[in-house]
Amino acid sequence: MGDNLLSTGHSSRLFERVYDYIINRIERGEWKEHEKLPSVRLLAQEMNVHRLTVFKAYQLLKQNRKVYVKDKSGYYVYPDSIMSINDSKDLITSSYLQKNHLSEIHRVPVTYQFSQALIDPNLLPNLYMSEYVKKVFDLYPKVLGTYSTVQGDEELREALCEYFLKRHRFHISADELLITSGAQQAIDLISRIVIKPKDTVLLERPSYSAAIDAFQQQGAHIVPVDIYPDGYDLEQIELYMRQLKPRLFYLNPTFHNPTGYTVPSGQRKRLVELAEQYKCLLVEDDPFHDIYFDEEPPLPLFSYDTEGYVMYIRSFSKYVAPGLRIAAVATRSSLMKHLLNAKSLADNGTPLLNQKIFLHYFSSVRLQQHLEKLRIALHIRKEIMEEELAGTGWKWVSPKGGLNLWIKIPETLPMKSLLERSFDQSISFVPGTICDPLREPNSWVRFSYSYINEQQLRDGVKRFVELSQGLESSF
Amino acid sequence: MGDNLLSTGHSSRLFERVYDYIINRIERGEWKEHEKLPSVRLLAQEMNVHRLTVFKAYQLLKQNRKVYVKDKSGYYVYPDSIMSINDSKDLITSSYLQKNHLSEIHRVPVTYQFSQALIDPNLLPNLYMSEYVKKVFDLYPKVLGTYSTVQGDEELREALCEYFLKRHRFHISADELLITSGAQQAIDLISRIVIKPKDTVLLERPSYSAAIDAFQQQGAHIVPVDIYPDGYDLEQIELYMRQLKPRLFYLNPTFHNPTGYTVPSGQRKRLVELAEQYKCLLVEDDPFHDIYFDEEPPLPLFSYDTEGYVMYIRSFSKYVAPGLRIAAVATRSSLMKHLLNAKSLADNGTPLLNQKIFLHYFSSVRLQQHLEKLRIALHIRKEIMEEELAGTGWKWVSPKGGLNLWIKIPETLPMKSLLERSFDQSISFVPGTICDPLREPNSWVRFSYSYINEQQLRDGVKRFVELSQGLESSF
């Protein structure tokens, strides 16, 4: 709603003046947490602007979690995001404590596992991998006696450079790559070197839950950017970049988690231009690039970056070997040296063994064969899930890749009871709230079709649909 | 110097009043960075206390880096520690950037590697390890297709509990253990959950360089605690705990890095009592416990902890398999749940493969045999280094375990030139400044005898001694 209002042609200078006026007073503490703000009418009078301008400013402030609305009685100052994190009552009180919401759901053991966007271990190349492990020990007998460099094994980085050039037209050298222990570590390191408390961060709405957690942990001021089946509202993004001067925009433009949407090429190029213009770092997370069903997705944003405004995170854990935890970060920016420092403080380098095993499998022809089979298997599982959901009347956009369906369930279904009853029936899924950067309640759910086998998939979805219908009719 | 003054029986209430008076004004910003403070005489007059009381307060403030002394002209307000970190001039400016000082030295490739406290890969059980790897793949064919839980493999945690009970009398259960990717990650996670900017942290002086970096990165106010061959000055520690209310004391009481000193049992018990009394978390880093030459060191502090005031970090990377990166954190405190959250945001769990390989080697009889041989080999290397240094007149305390000699070289030797010339001659070592929590210049150096073989050790130390003597006579 705020979006459409904001993207009209109305004078943005007046808007900015009002927005800044309010935010400055909040940030300077003149207007305090939970204090009621002047009414739209009063402020418009005081500042000699149209009421609509004030209204829009309040709407954006609300979206940015600077103000909230209570019982329609007016606008109030939102409590400081860092302070609200710090609600621990421990013996030894802690500081920037933050939950990992997703992993709390994953802790519940269930048969019908729809909550983890992981690939069924039976679809992974387990047998082959153990061969590569033997090869690694023959080639590098002291691999376990040796630390990796902090940046990562050079042989692996060289191999990845070659791959990225051939496949995505990345012109990078090995010193522009960092090997991390999974994409999660990459996100964490980037948030730590770039974000300080109250910095603005743009996140897709919905977004990857653990990324939301990581940026919140740094005390970021999170501003959501809606993602649609055909991409973003670029005018909205430009407005945010101009008005809010975000430090970074974390995005997952290819088979987006959780929606499965893919941002088209034209928007990708334009986004890189905007990033340069407004000096906003784009952090492109791309774990599903190879998990397409029919055709390859567009080139990553990083392919269009020449000025160092894109950091590209590519995880290989998901579809090669989750047990290895290998991801790479590519960046042309001067931030690499800071990433290296952060990585060295975080864990002194990813284990060498894991990098070498990955290298040898990754460089083999078998990987391509594995991927082709994997795509077919996942495509079939996606279709099974869609078949079982077909009669429900629920809405989703059929994804062309990735591991998830993002489903709109009836608003009459109470999410909390739905989740509890699902757990009781050994079913897990991800409630949409967890994927919302503002953690607002909604009636979306994420179902991953990648983890359990075809029969279980059918049974599990059937059970869930029955359970939902039972719950709905009981209200 | 300040220590002796502070541990006298002089009225501590007056002292506290003066100390608090000054610190409050600095913290409230009434006395600003680099502003000159009232003279000892003036403040004593104003507060109606003895000059010695004011002098002592200034000495402690100086030690705590709240004030500094310039040209004997008086005391000045020390610049804010967080601000001074933030000196980056990047395109996209970063926030809490911090160097890892040690890893910068390690980046220089040399033949005579005395700077890395690592064990010569030739002394590690490489051959055996590859057998265990094969065993792991036989036992768990899908080990690479599976993520570990965030807390770490349960089988490994159970095995470690048993080991800790038998060996150190730790009464803990598997849910009081977290598996991390090396001790470095453990330190980083703990600093992130416990420390917020300006919190006071006690660190030994000297200390492990990467730990200093990790706490500085969190914006901690670091207060050094001297370590001596026979332990700490416990009165000093109690004074600091009472006055400065530190959040934690990071310590390495067994074959301490870099000095090799071991804190005696009596002090260990007392420290745990003090920690409880003043609610200060003790973070006990214990990577060298098994690297003793003659007799086993005293029990870890954790053995005396009943109230959750000790976190115990035990790295196994060093002497089993650096390439695996396996460490464990034991804690009885309620902070475990926060550690789990931090770990899950940091990397979602240590790779399962690495944990399983470690488990099978760790549980074998071979480990004990390996350790016995390793101790002898390291003991010999230590003695070779001491022999080669015997004629120099330099001072060190012969360590009873660990990997390092901590050597006092002549004050007339300019450290910077010494390091540069050493690099030129393919020798590396760690200058004492890097190990000083305050990074003040000193004339100590850390030489690790664990990494290069016996002949190289002799040659390298000879070269270094010649080079030093040449440099000294040229001044």
C-alpha cells in the first residue's frame, strides 16, 4: 500500500523534508519510544505541507519500523530495534542476542519434513564422494595436518574462477574469491563488516529467514522490498536508495527463497546501475542457480558489476555435499581485505579437507551428470506436490527451479494452531511470518519438496490438506 | 607498577570515589577525548583527599586506557576505543573493522617458521587418519549428504563427555557441549554473545593475539591482567572485578600462550570463587593441556565450576588434525542457548564429516600412543631451541609444555628492523607487541619450536641470533 503511494509523481522534496523532520526527532530522542507523534493534520499545518505528504511520510516510517499505529488512535514511536533484541534476563546478561527462527522449527523431528530446504540425501552422490575422498588422501597425504589459508585453497579458487568465467561470464581472479563454510557464514561475515547498528538494509519481502536474523543481529534497520513473480518495483527501490541510503540490499534473485520467483535480466542490469549510483552494496545470494527445471536462469547480477558494488555468494552445499559446507564469495570491491580479516577472526579458514574433496568432485564430469538427474528428480517432486494441492483452491506461482512452493492458504486458517497440529501429525513447514523481514503475521507458508521421497511427499501433503480443512471447518 | 600501588591496604572507598568521579565525567562526555584532566594536586584539593589517592586513580585509569600521559605534562582523556577502530576510508565504509594481527605475520612465507604455534605436519598421524576417514564412510555412507545439528554430532559430544569426566572430572552432559570449527570460532561466538561495546574484558598480559582482536572487534574495553611464572596477582584481579565489573576474563592458564606459564591449582579454585562473587564469566582456553613434557598440568578451572561461571574451550585441532578444525566449548551456564543461536547464524553447524573423522580417531588407542610420541618430539625441539639460545644472555622461563618460548631480547634491539631483517633471511617470529592487549611496544618475542624440524630449528635460531647481534652492534 505504502509502495503505490510512494511511487506517484508527487513532489519528493517536500516528502523528504517531512520524513527527515520526523526521523531526526526520533533519532535524537526528542520523541521517545512509545510516545505519540503529532497527528497528520497538526504536522501538515506546522510544516505548511499537504496532509497527504505527511501521511505518506508516516506510511514509510511505519514500513521502516520507525513508527507504529495503535488502535487507529495515531502514530507512535517504535521502540529501538537494538534495545528490543536485548530482552534477556540471564545470570550474565548478554548483548546482541538474536534467534535463528528457522533453526528452531528444524529442531522438531518429523516424518513429513517440508520445512527444510534441503535435498534428500538419497539424491546426492554419496558413493562417488567417498571415492573422491580417497583420491584426496592419495594426492595430499598431509591434508589433515595442514591448515587452509584464510582465503581458501588456491587450487579450488582457481577452479571456481574458471567455472564462473565459462558459465556466468565473471571476469575475476582467485584473489577476488573467498571460500566460506556455507552461505550462512558468508552472510554473517558480510553483515559484520558492512553493517553497524541503525544502518539501513534492504531485504526482499519475503526473504531468507536466517539472513533476516543475521542483519538484525547487527542492529540493522531493515526495510522490506516486495518481490513479485516478475521481479521488483524498481521505482520503489530507487526511492529507498535515494531516501534511506541503505548500506546494502541482500537479494536472492534466482529461484528466490521462499517464493521461487526469478528477477528478469533487464531488472538485473538496472539494479547494478542503481547500486552504483546510490552506492548501495548488492549482496546476491545464489544457492539455487543450478536447480532449474527447463531452462537456465538469467546471468547473475554480478556479471554486470564492474565497480565492486555486487558481492556474489554461491553455495554449493545444497546439491553437492551438505556435509562439506562449501560456499564462495566473489567480490571486486576493496571489502575483500575486510572479509579476510573477519574470516580469520571467525574461524581462521575453512577446513582444507573439505575444500579438497569438493574441488575434486566439482571438477569432475560426474557433477554435470549428477545435476541433470537431480533436476529431473526435483521437477517430479515439485509436480507431485502441486498435484496433491490442486484441489485445495490455495494459490501459488509454479516455480521454474529451486526447492520450495510458496503457498497462500486461507486467511481463516489460524497459523499457530496449524503449525502445532502439523507437528502433532509429524509434519513441518515454514510459516510465512518467519520469512517476513518485519515478522508480521500473514497467511503464506513455505513447503519444500526436495527433502522427502515421492511417496512420503504425497502422503504428507494429503495429511496436511486434510488437517487444514478440518481446522478451517472447526472455526 | 600500578599493581603494587593498588594492592596496598589504603582505604579503597576513597579510591573508588575518586576513580568513579573521573570515569563518570569521561563517560558522560564532560571531559572529552584528548582533553587535559585536572592535575593530581588540584583534584586532591577539590575532592578533599590525599594526593596519592588521586594519583592511584589516574594510574588505574591509565592502565585501563581511559587516560594517557603526554610529555609528563599531565593526564589526558584517551580517545574512545570504538571510534579509533573505525578509521577505514573505503568506497563503502565499514563498521567494526578489525585486523587479525597474527595472520598478517603468517602471510609472509619463510623457511624458518617460528611465528606459527602449529605442530609440524610430519609429527601428526596422517597415515592413520586416512584409515579413519575410510571407516567413517563405511559406517556413515551418507555423511556428506547430511548436515550436522547446530550443536554438533551427538555421538561426538557423548564421547567427549566421557573423556572429560575421566580425565578432568567434568560432570557434564552432551547438551552442555558445543562443537565449534576450532577454538577461534569459539572465542568469536562467545565474544559476540557476551560483549557489547564498552563492556570491560580482562585479558592476560600478554595474551593470544587473535583473542585480543576478537574482543576489540566487539568494541570491548580491554583491561590487562599480568601473568607471571607462578600465576596472577589475585588481589589485582579481585580489585578489577570489584571496581570495573568486567563481563568476562579470557584466560589460558595452562602452558599459556605466549609465555608457557601455568597457573597453579590454588589460584584456579580461588579464581572460580571470585568469578562467582563478582559475576564475571571466566573463558578458559585450553589448547595445550595435552602438550606437557614431564607431568600433567593441574585440573582446568572448569573442574571447580558449579554455578556456570566458567566456559571451557578445548581445541583438538593443534595436535590431532589441524585440517579438521574441531574444538568443543563446555558450559553449564544458561548462555548455551545463546551460543547455539550464534553458532547457527555463524555457519549452521560444523561439517559432519569432520566431526565423525575426529570422533573415530579420538576414541582410538592410537591417539594416546600418538600423544606420547608427540610430547617427546616437542620436548626435544624445545631443548634444541634453548641450546641454541643459551649463549645469548637473553631471558626466558623454560616452559613445561606448550609450543612456545617467550624470550626477552635486549631493549637496544629495534623490533621493527629485527622483524624486517628476519623476513629477509626467511625467518619469522611474533613480536611481543602483538601479544600485548594494549599493543604497547616491548622487547619480548615469541618463538614457536613446534613447526620446523630439528635441523631447521638449529639453523634458524643460529641465523636469528647472528642477525640480532649484527643489528645490535650496528647501533
